Amino acid sequence: MSIVIKRDDVVISADGQVAGHEAGDTLVRRLLRIFPGSVLVGPVARRGTSRGTSGFDVLPLGMIDPAHSVVINMDVVDSPQVYLALAGGSPSSQVPRIMNFVWRPVASGTDEVATAATALSCALFPTFANSERTASEIRELVQRWAVQPLAEKARLSWVNLGFRLDHIQPRDPADPPVVLYPAIYLSRNKRPDLFLEVVDRVRRQVPLRMEMRLHESHLVSERAMAVSRRDWAWVGPLMATRSSYWQALARTTAFLATAQEESYGLLYVEALGAGVVGVMPDRPWARALVPQGYPFLYRDAAQAEEMLVRALRAPQACRAQMDECADGSFASWIAAHHSDDAFDRAVVHRVQEWFGT
């Protein structure tokens, strides 16, 4: 039985690597590692390479054999279309096997078509979510938007994505301290205006360097260019390698999160695991990432400013506070709650349970 991974936005480089640094790209590489010999859906047939694996095949959806495949679909809305495409070329007795993988925020309800389509897909196909929060949103979505016979049969599981703990590097404090914009987009949900407003007020009290690493599509925007003109800001592309990414986190002092909503928040978790002091909004998605009593959850911009000033002036004291809320070791708490080992085990278990393979 072959595992087939589908994500429409994945890009394969000329040398066969899964390119990109978004969470989706990282997850595709992780699934390729978890399921050796798996297939990636792409526009043309070719051979790909991935570190830690013997390589993988890239095949158009029309070349997938449904009799010997389980499709892990990261584009949840189109799972019914994937089912029909696979069923059209298979014997009537063979039912295509599809598992939804919800790794980003679900439809909010502002677009009824997208919301209803997501609910229908998650009711029809076994669904694996990237966090308890996302799973709860899916459950509510299905109950509200799907017809009762389908909603009652919905199969749903979740686990925190986590990250590979061996990536963490020793702290390498920078002077002046570095504040990270913890996102790769300047989209409205991330509230970059609030981030810049707070950091601008903080830098009048504490010397700092702000770093903003953006996806190419936002790096060339007028807003990014305007930010780069500030003498205390550095705006540039995403890191070329994962090693350089973790080296940068090792010298980062703090990050200020301003997003309205997150389905999980892999970048925040990685930064926290690397010893970066995370100043985050007091919202459900942020509370789900940290121990109860985490000391750096702000309610308004003034409190965010106060916390960020403290993080830059006394980062070691702030890390000590983080340790206190985690029974003495914040690093150990992160390792216990956000290790990718748990994700690896859980996704393999669910594929075996739901599809018998």
C-alpha cells in the first residue's frame, strides 16, 4: 500500500527537492520522511529527492492507483473531487481511501461555500488535525454545517505538530537584542501594523534590531519596502536552509506575536523551544501553546510594550519566569508537549486504524 501526499501549492525544485519554508512545505517533507516510499501528487511524473529518505515519486493524480493507495490530502476542501477523480478510473468495488490533514485555520464562516465544503469534506472523510484547537473547530463546523447522518459518522483525531528537538542550537545572544516578526506574511490576520506600532515604541526605550523574514510574494510588496527603510529594521528573504534558520533563532532575543488566529503556530513553538522569549496575545490559540500561567500573554498594546521591553532588557530573568510556570524547566515542557515524535506516531497510528495499512 502506497501513501500519496497531496498539496496543490507544493513546489519541486530543479534538483527534485520539496522547496519552500512555509509550514505546509515542512509538513510535506515530514510526511515523506514518516512514510518512506510515498508518492507526491504533482503536475508531471518525475523523481524527487528528500533528505533522510531514498527519494520519492511525483505523479499526477490521474496516475494514482486507488486500489493500492491512501491519499493524505492537505487541500481538504477538494477531497470529494479527489474521490470522484480516483473512483472514475477504478473498479466499482474499489472505494478510494482519503484522509484529510487539516494543518491551517479552517473556514471561518464568512464564505459560506468554503465553510460548507470544508464541513462536508471533514464529515465524509477521516480527518487528522494539527492541534486540539483545530480539531475542536472542525467538530463544531461539522455539527453545524453537515447533515446529521454524516456528522454522526465523522472520524476525527488530532495531535500537536511539534518539531524536531535536535534542531535546537546553543543560545548566541546578539547585541543589540533581536526582535523577530514571527510570520512570513504581512496579511491582515497577522496584524503587522500592531507589531510595528509596539516595536517602534519599544525601540525608543531599548536599542534593538528587528528582523522580518518574508515569503517572496510579500517581500516585494510596498509595505515590506516601507518597513525596510527604518534604520532599526532588517527585512529579507526566508533562510536558505533549516540550519541557518535555527542559527538565527539561537541569537534571537524575543518575538512579538500579534496574529488574530492561528490553527497551531509552528513558528512560535520552534522559537520558544530555541529559548526565544515569546510575547503573545492573550487569546485561546496562544494559551494552547504554553503552560498555564505563562507570564508573557498581553491583553493590549500597552501591556505588549511593557513585556517586550522587559524581555529585551532582562531576557535571562524572563526565561527564569518561563521555567517557573513549567515546573522548573520550560524546555522540558516544550519537549513533552511539542515534540514531532508524538506527531509521527499519531499519524502512522491513524492511517493504520482508519485504513488497515
